[in-house]
Amino acid sequence: MIGRLNHVAIAVPDLERARAFYRDALGARVSEIEDQPEHGVRTVFVTLPNTKIELLGVLGEDSPIRGFLERHPQGGIHHICVEVEDIEAARAQLRARGVRLLGGGEPRIGAHGKPVLFLHPKDVFGTLLELEQA
Ligand code: CO
């Protein structure tokens, strides 16, 4: 069912600093900072030859990464995202196995304008897993 690794997301306490580090110290191609108000995050995409790194910063009081950064003040890997061809089929298959989906399991439009779903980390061996319809 799952296909390519779309991105690895890293929550960071200082998005400007992290962006500059990836650009200057690591020589990576980085996007501008984009606010994603419907997700409560600001993002920077680091484009690698075979995948992307998504740097996540806090946006707003209810940001979903605020709690994560309280537990991991220096930042850390927040989730990984893999592609699926059909997100509705993926959802049905996972629900049939009792896998919990975040946000009531309704696919939302993610940072790339494609539908995404998040699987509960407790059902995925401790890793928050995002599915994105390719
Ligand atoms: Co993501």
C-alpha cells in the first residue's frame, strides 16, 4: 500500500535558525518560510535529491507541535510521511485493522495541497505516520 517516502518532518524551536543551518552549513536547497494556519505550523521544505525534509515551527497557541517542543526543547523528528495512491482505500484498510487515525480520520489538505491522514503513533510503534495521496 505505501509507496515513496515523501518527507521527514523535524520540529524545531527556531525555524529561521534551522532554515539557515540547512542552507548554509549543509548546503541544501530550502524554501521560504510558509505559514500553514489551518495546521498551526510554519514550514520550510528542504529539497534533497530523493526526498524532502520538512522543518516545522510553531504557529499560534494551539499549534500541534507546541507540546512536542515542550518534551523535546531542542527539536526532534516529529513524523514521517509516505505516499499512498488512494487515501480513502488506505483509510478503510487501516480502520478495518483498528488503527486509530488523528482528527477523526477525515483526510485534510496538507502542506502540498494533497489530502493527508495521520496515524496514531501508539498504533505505529511510536512513530507519527502521515499518509499523503500522491
Ligand atoms: Co508532514
